[in-house]
Amino acid sequence: MITYNDIYEAARKERYSKQLQKLTERFIIDFSNYLKEKKDVASKEDDLFSEVIIKTKKQLENAVTLFKELMLRRRKKILDLILIAAETGISKQDFENMLKFEKEFFDNLMKCIDTSDKRLNESLNGKKIENNKNELVCFLEDVEEFVDLEGEKMGPYEKGQIANLPKEIINILVDGKKVERID
């Protein structure tokens, strides 16, 4: 169980350090439990002007503010680490101080940057970027009318007919040996 002071200390350490600070694996769960407990106390209607209830409500507001600040600072530090990793190739700095969802965030953004860099390099080297969602196919057999992924009717198509279809539909038709791709 964490206290208001634990939340305050975590936010303070994150604010004044350049490195990502270590949090316990249960920090988010403990914070969630802290919020529930404080909300329960703050929602008691025995005495609306009780000092304890007023203090608890203020502490709850402050804890939420501190938590948001903490998460924002951590996210900014992770984004900085991603930029450094993209430039240097070293991607595990402060990795051990990340929470599980932060590691996933880091990995997903690194994959996006890698993909973006590959596309940039391809463009710089004169390779054509494929944005075409359709391909040409030749029907190997008659295919009756069907509905595409957006609910639009397609077909019917006859054996030997050539059509420009969405790749998702083509994959289904190729698997069923109904069409073959035309290069």
C-alpha cells in the first residue's frame, strides 16, 4: 500500500532527475487502491464539513495531480530515450526502470520509427512506395456475386475475367484458388 508521501516522493524524484526513476511493479495497482480508499473516505456523508473529509478530498486532488505529472514526465523521458535509441542504436538505456506498459510503449514506437526510417531510405533511393490497396487478378473460375469488407456488392465474375480488387479480398480468393495475381 502506498501513501500520499510515496506518491509525492515519486513525482519529486522524477521531476528532479534526468534519468527515468525506478517504480515498483505494483505502483499503478497500489495507486489505484489508494484512490479507491481515499474516495471512500471522501464520499462519507456523516459530516460534510469534517476536517478529516476536507483534508482527504484535498489530498485526493493533489495525489491525482501528482500522478498525472509523474506519468507525463515519465512519458517525456521515454520519448527522449526513443529518439536517442533511434539515432544511436542503443535502446536499452533506463529500460529496467520502465513499467511493463512503458516497455511496450517503447518497443512499439521503436518499431514505428524503424518502419518510418526504412520507408524514408527507400524513398531516398528511388524505390516506389506502395500505397496501392488494390491488385489485378485473373479469375480461374466463375465466382458469384459477394459482399466486400465494407458491405459493397462485388461481382459476379467469369472465368478468365481480369479485375482490380482490394488486397484483403484477393487474399481470400487466392486461398480458395478462385483467382491468381497478375504481375
